Amino acid sequence: MTNEAELEAIKHQNAITLEKQKWQFRKQELTFLEAGQHLRASISSFGKYRAW
């Protein structure tokens, strides 16, 4: 059976892994949000210059 120190080490390692994964997801989310803003901006500017 594992002792308390080993359990704490496992908890700590899992917390580090979870934080890294969380920030990877957050960075990806921000990339998608930024791409959406650029897309909306280009669509709205396209409408300004379109000849009707």
C-alpha cells in the first residue's frame, strides 16, 4: 500500500498535469475566438465595399 508521501506526490503531479492541460485548452479556445473575430471583421468590411 502507498504511504501518505507517495499519495501527495501523485496528487501534486496530477494537479500539474491538469493545469497544463487546462491552459492548452484555454489557449486553443482563445485562438478560435480570435479567428472568429477576424472572420466577422472581414465579412462586415466586405459588405461596406460591395456594389449593390
